[in-house]
Amino acid sequence: MGEVDIKDSQRLAAQTILDSVRKKKDIFIISNETVDGIIGSTILLQSISDIIGNACVRCINPKTLLNKDGLKEVLEERHYYYIFLDFENKVLSSLETLLPDNRCLFINSETIVEVNNRIIEKNNSNFLKNSKSDKDIDNQDVTTTSKCVYDIVNEFDRNINLKIYLLLVAQVSKQGVKNDVDLFDLDKEIVTIASDLHLIQRQKGFTFVNKQNKSIVNALESNTSYFIRGLTWNRDKIIEGLKETKVKFVQENRIKSTNELDDDDYGIILDYLQKCIEDSRTKNRITGKTSKTIKSNLIQSWRNNYHLTFEEISSICSGIYSFSRVLESCIYAKKIGTAFSLALGDREESLAEISEFMKKEDETIKETGLRILSEKWRFYEDLTVVFVNGEGVFDNIVAPMFAIMLGKSGSYSDRMTCLRYIDMENEEVYKYIIVKGASCDINFIEFTENLKQMLEKIDPTYSGSLFLNHYFRAGLDILEILVPMKDLEVFLAKIKGLLNNARKS
């Protein structure tokens, strides 16, 4: 087939899908367990349905696909055409020789060095790659699988523009808390189209607040999306601090909501939050550059607060960022069906279900977080890393949520987080979660390679994907490691040195 222009490759992919629909063949969409994968699947499923095609969708963990028995189970369902969304190339490479010839399409978005976007013919499988160069990465450009899917279905679905706001939800799931870049600058075309169609508009508030009709005190107190140690979960300190700033946050004996404050109030609150963040970073010296970055993040959190015009202001799906967090919560809780329903537009049972879950989720994070931070032996920080001992406290749902909270927080995003707890699925092993903070400057690829080599020296079996799993979620690089209890002391001795040397390299 050879290399072709990206527009030609999109038309070719669209034609392939249309051919299956016209032949009345069924299409099986297999998505990774990511916000980007779910949104890309939603867009593709709806467009195929609109042209009277036959398609179904399922979310599958990459581990399942890498397991030959798991893949065999998927293929035994005997679908005609398979479309895989948002899986890494290493997953795709291991699958291609096992899949039906000429009846598979892979769509992903990866920040790897590749000169052109193209469809290439490789062992009779079509790989559609949408990749970015190093220059694009340096500019913090964000490419998503959903955008790639959107461009493909735009070839045959002219109503797809009405779903363009979903691309922003997918984008911020990949962008995470890199708020020093304006969302408009990241993809001017998408924001402009969505704005012109009156699907989105800027509103007062912060991207880390789930509901902009919350009082400013409640919003700061429950803020785990940009956690600030000493401020989050500390209502008395927040009220005292706001009073000291002289900001007008009370009106007729009622605390104002975030969308009732004026620009002058926000300017004062931004300065107050910056001081709280700098005070919380007790272990790291605050340089002029660091201070500027913190302020920039806060300003962009205010500027990037886009609201979906068709949603109620009180809905947790009303903001681009909060909608992304809702879908992340669905993934954590294995409520994949709820995530798809919300992405497709259902706002009744699905919204009520996930709202209740997120409420309990916040309560659990607060309860466990306060315990962890109050018991000094469980929480240790230095210039490079934050160590958390979650034994007897965390489960498989709360542990990654807490680690990610620290990784994108105002207080600890400049470091690595290393969290340990007992794996509920196998009590004979410890599970470690290592998160690269959103503003941490280590080379994570190099760190991961060094970690693999370290594990192989301890025990060659560590090289398998069962023991070391790397994935990207909420804009953060994350590693999960299973460590048998018999090897814990050796692992601890080596992992501390590896983490502390990471920044130096």
C-alpha cells in the first residue's frame, strides 16, 4: 500500500468502514479502558448507527488482549470486522499475526517520533497511526485517538460536529493538569467550532471544581483535583484565609458560589491559593521559576473553565474538565456501561448513579487521606519523591485514585509519588504504584527502563507484564508493580536509590 497523505489515509479508513456497512457486516469496536478510548468508541458507534450500520462496542483491558486466551475468547464471537481504539503500539504488534487478515483496523494516538501520519500495510493488517514529533511534544500539543476517529467519520457523517465537544473532554484527559497552556491554544479549531455551534462557553470558576454552583468555601474544601495540603479538607482555615484576603465572598449572610465572584475577587483568591501551595511545598525551595509556574497553572485553571451550554450548571457533567473526571471515575469503579451512557448523552439513571458514586468516592478519599497524612510513619517526602504506606488502608480502587491525586496536586506535582499497599487479589504480594507528577522533570522512559533492569536482576520473571504495568491516565504516567513479600526488602533497598537518582539523571 505504501505511505499516503493523512487525509487520504482518513478517507481510506472511512471507506473501509462504509464498505462493511454496505455489505451489512457487523463491526466490533474494541476500546482501551481510557477516557479517550471510550469517547472515540462513542463517536464511531453513533456515526455507524446513523448510517444504519451494525456495530457493537466493548472496553477491554490491554492485559486481556496480551493474554492469548483472552484474545481467543474475543475472536470466538465471530465478528466480521474489528476496530481497536487507543491501544499502544506494543499491544497492536503482539496481536497482528493472530487477527483475521484485512479485517482489522487499529486507531491510536501516541507521542512517538514519526515523521508522517500514515496508513501502512504490514502483514495484511491496516495500522492507522496518528503520531506526533518531538517538536510537537515540546509545544505540549495534545493528540487524541478521539480526534483521529472524528476526522475519519467526518468523511461520511456530516452531523458529527454536534459531538465535537467530546474531543475536548478526551483532550483534557490526556492533558491532565498541564494548565500552563490555554485550552484554546491547544486546539483552536475544535474550540472555535464548538463555540460557534454554541455547545461550549467560558464561565467563571476553576477547572478543578466539579460544580460551579458550589460555594467557594465548599469548592476549595473538597478540592482533590488540585489538592493543596493544609487547605483541602480544612474548612476553618479556608474561611479564615478568605477573611484575611478581604475578598467579598459573603453576601447577605450567604457564602457566594464560585460563579458569583467577580474578576477582582478571583485575582485575590489566585494570589491566596498560590501562597498556600508554596507554603505546602516545605521540602522544596520555591524559586522564581517555580512560583511563576504555580501562578500560571492557577490562572489557566480559571481561563480554561469551559461549560457545556446544554447541561445544567449543577451537573457534574457541565464542565469540560469535570466531565472528564466523571468518566475517569466510571473507569476506576469498572462502571464502563455508565461511562458509555454518559458519553452518548444519557443523563437520568447514569448521572444519578455516578453522582452517588463520586460522592462516596470523595468521602473515602478524604477519610483515608486525612488518616495517611496524620500518621507520619505512613507519609514521607523529600526533594524527589513522596512515599506513601497504604497497607491496611487502600484497596484496588482508592489506591490509584490517591496516587493520582498527589501526582496532579498543587503540593506534590513536582515530585514522584510511590505508594505501597496489599493487593486485594493476591495477599501474598505488595502492589506499588509509581506516578510521575504533572510538573516533575525526570525522564520517565529512562526511569522505567532502569526499573525493568533492576527487577530482572532480582528475579528474571519480573520482566513479564504481570509484574510491571505502565499506563497513562489523567494526564500522568503511571507504573504498577507487583512485589512478592519474600522480595520486599531487596526491592525497597533498590527502589529508593532508583527514585532518588532519577532526578539527577
